Amino acid sequence: AHFSVELFQLEPFVADEYIERLVWRTPGGGSRGGPEAFDPKRLLEEFVNHIQELQIMDERIQRKVEKLEQQCQKEAKEFAKKVQELQKSNQIKEAADIIQKLHLIAQELPFDRFSEVKSKIASKYHDLECQLIQEFTSAQRRGEISRMREVAAVLLHFKVNIHFVGYYFMLIGGAYLRNDIFEDAGILCQRVNKQVGDIFSNPETVLAKLIQNVFEIKLQSFVKEQLEECRKSDAEQYLKNLYDLYTRTTNLSSKLMEFNLGTDKQTFLSKLIKSIFISYLENYIEVETGYLKSRSAMILQRYYDSKNHQKRSIGTGGIQDLKERIRQRTNLPLGPSIDTHGETFLSQEVVVNLLQETKQAFERCHRLSDPSDLPRNAFRIFTILVEFLCIEHIDYALETGLAGIPSSDSRNANLYFLDVVQQANTIFHLFDKQFNDHLMPLISSSPKLSECLQKKKEIIEQMEMKLDTGIDRTLNCMIGQMKHILAAEQKKTDFKPEDENNVLIQYTNACVKVCAYVRKQVEKIKNSMDGKNVDTVLMELGVRFHRLIYEHLQQYSYSCMGGMLAICDVAEYRKCAKDFKIPMVLHLFDTLHALCNLLVVAPDNLKQVCSGEQLANLDKNILHSFVQLRADYRSARLARHFS
């Protein structure tokens, strides 16, 4: 086919020329080749085909023309609408400008003469204001940012607070959808922050006003609702809610610090927080201390009730009383002995509960106190802990434990005071840890630090004094028990047997029982104390144990075989002393063992043994006193060695 659209696009188009070109291009259609080459049938066929193709092309072009005409009409309508909107928009601007000026002029007019005019202007002003807000929110729903920007610019000159009203309408559709008002508020402000610059000429003011609205309307009413209902009826819940709400509000404030809110946003946000919480924070510490006292008293009472124990009055036990005792260095009064039936009246569960309550109080105090009041408030909480944990619980247990220590001459005395010592030590470590971990950070840079350290020192001194007194009395009881064992089990014939030839050389029954008792007490002391305290108490027990055995041995007269038995006993006591792991105690028993050799050594060798390494430094009277215990002291004239 030789048909081509380009042929129609030639300028100018002449039909005769077009047909001539078509004939010329068709074989057998022109004058080429002479008359013989002319083929009318073929030319007719070419014309018919060409006319059909022209008809198809005509239809196609017609469809395209119709489509373009429709598009043109649509664009014309849209353009007309746009022109209309722009004209309308301009009338708003013009109307706003006129009413603004009239409003300003009307304010200057005297009311009595122009009241009707002023009223009409005010009414029109208000109507236009409402129309603008309506237009703003409609544009927001349509997502037309540019239109919103135009209306916002006009509204800026009106009294209406577009900074929150307009934005409130703009965002109300999705502002508070969740259960968490703080999360909602944060998301809302983030969304506003992204769009505010595209709409308003003063975005930081708009955002600040929105945040002010969130705090003063939404958060304030939420906080009030959460706190007012439990303020009078449930102090525990009230304090928990107050801490939680204040924490979440300050966390929200920290997030909002990222946004541009104009100058000094820190002060702006702090004022908003203060306006919500000021009425609750003013008397916070009174609620805190009141709750902590009643809660601590309840924890203690519940414990003593579970023991069916009625607390005894133990005197003031206060700091003044303590200072006086320390000043005078007097011993604690013994008072009547009572049977505690093995009860220490100390409970780790009670202590953990008291410390947990106080820890939470310190955390709330840190968060909710004004920085200038923080050290003073923390000190008040600390004094409550001292009162209920240290005085009402530990000190009471020490006093009761002291009263439960039997006299030193009691038989089969049960010594529970070491259990009190063990538990008191554990508890005091927990108390000390809380002092360092939770109180110190709150007072470390204030004058209250020295006051707290002083109070803690006084408490430690008070407890140490009572522990020392109790341990001293307990050691006396231990020695008393050993005396009873020796008095009951040791016979005179042990060291001066009637038949010297029929003696089994081994330690005596009294020695076996005393050593068993001592080992038990050493184990108890090691379990009850820690560090240097163990060594100090074992040293004291060891010295008293040595003194008891030394004086006990001085009561008997010794035959040769009896002296051998005494040496066996002392060797066993020395083994027992080795368990103390105190060098001085072992040295005392080494020396006693050497002294016992004086009971059996041959008279002629006595002088040599007395000048031996272990005895050379001892007083002659001590050596003489042991030699005097020998049954042969007079007959062998041993006194001459010491004259």
C-alpha cells in the first residue's frame, strides 16, 4: 500500500496534485511506458483501496478529536472553578480586611451614640471569624495545606485563638485514640511539629499553645481524676499514683524539649508541670512521712502478733539516754532475767519489708521534692527508718536478748544471745547498704550529711555497746557451764589415784566433756560473727578458758601418775585451743602444758626444767605454785629450789 498520512500534512494541500501523485506512483496508471502500459483496472482497484483507507483514517481522527474536545471542556470547567475559588478567597481576604478595620474603628466610638453600629460590626466580626475557622477545618479534612495556610494568615489578625482552636479542629479526629494519655500527647505533638511550619507563619507559638492546651486541659483533668479519689482514703495508692503521674509528665516534657517552642522552653515546660502538681507537691512530705510511720508500725505489729508477743517497755533507749551512758562509760543495767524460749525477736522478712518501704519513699522523695527541700526531706525519712528498724526492732531485740541471758552460775543455760548477734549483724549490713545506696546520693552535698553520719554513728555505738555487754555475759555463762562440768565430773582421785599401778594413761572424763562443750561454743561464735569480731571474741573466750583451767588445776594434789593424767588433760585442752586459731590462746596453753611438766619431773631435774625455754620468763612464784601441788613436795624438800 502506498497510502501515507504524511501526504496530507504537506502544506498547502491540493487535491488534484494529490491524485496526480497517486496515479503516477501506481504501476500502469500514468503515461510511463506509453499507451500500451496503461492499466485502467489496476488504477480503479488502487483508487477503491485508497478510498477505504481514507475512510478508516477519517474515523480514527474523528475519535481523537472528540476525546481532545472532552478533555478541553473538563479543563475549562476546572479552570473556571479555580478562578471562582480564587475570587471567593480574595473576597474573604477583602471582607476580613474591611471588618478588621471597622472593628478597630468601632472600638474608638462612644457606646451610647453608636451602640447599634458597634453591635452590628461585632456580630459581623464574629460571623466572619466562625466562617474562617470552618473554612480552615474543611481545608484540613480535604488535606489542602496551602488553603489552610491562607486562612491561618487571615485568622492571625482576629481575636480567636487559632493557635489552639484551629489546630484542635485540625487534629481532633485522631488526637486521643489510645488508653495512654501521655503517649497520645507525645504522638499528637510530634504530628503537629511536622506540619506546623507548612501552615503557620509563627509555628513555635502555635506548637507552644498546643502544648499548653494539652497540659492545662487534658493532663490537668486526668491527674486530678487519678489523685483526688485516693487522696484522703488510700495514702499508699495516692503516693504511687503521684510518683507515676509526675514521672510520666516529666518524661513527656523531656521529649517535648526536642521541639522549637521559642525562647527558654525549659522554664515554659517547668511552669506547666508546676501548675498541674503544685497543690500535691506542697504537702507531699507530710503524706509520705505519715504513711511511712503507720506502715512501719503495722509491719512490726503484725510480726509481734504472729509471735503472740506483747512488747515490753525497755526504757527510753533514745539517743540522749545513749549519750549519757557513753559519757559515763557505765555498764548496761542487768535487770531481771527472762526466758525468751530461744526467740531472737529479729526477722529478716520484717527488715526487708521496712527497707523496701523506705527505699520507695527515698525514690519518691528524690523525684517529688523541691531540690532545696530534698536533703531535709530525705533526713526525715531516714529518722523514721532509724526509729522503727534500729530502735523499735533491732534495739528491742538486743534489750530482750540481754534480759534473756541467764546468770553465770545457772546450770544447763541455753545461750541464745549469739543467735541475736548473728541476725543483728546481717540486718545491720542491709541497713548500712541502704544508707550508702539510697540516702547518701540525696544528702551528699548538703549540711544534712554530717547530721545523718552522726546519727548513724550513735546508733552503731548504741548497738555495739549492747552487743559487747551481751557477748561478755554470754562468755561468763560459758565459763560458768564449764565450771559446772568440771565440778560434777572431776574427782580428786583422778590426779591422786589410790592404786598408782592400775592407771590408764589418758585424759579424764571431765576434760572430754569440757572440750566437747568448748568446741560447740567456738563453732557458734564463728557462725554468729564476721571479720575481726570473731577473733576478738575467741581471744576473750580463750583467755577466760585458760584462766578457768589454770585455776582448776591449782585445786588438786598430784601424784606422779596423776601428774601424767593432768598433762594428758592439758594436751587435750591445748588441742581444743588450737581450733580457736588465735596464736596468743595457743601460747597460753603451751605454757600451761610446760607448767604441768613440773608435776612429774624428777626432783633433781626440776631446776633445769624451770630454766627451759618455755618457763624461763615466768615469775618464780608461778613455777613454785605448781611445784607445791606435787604430793612429794614436802617429802622431797622441793621448796629448797625456790628459796
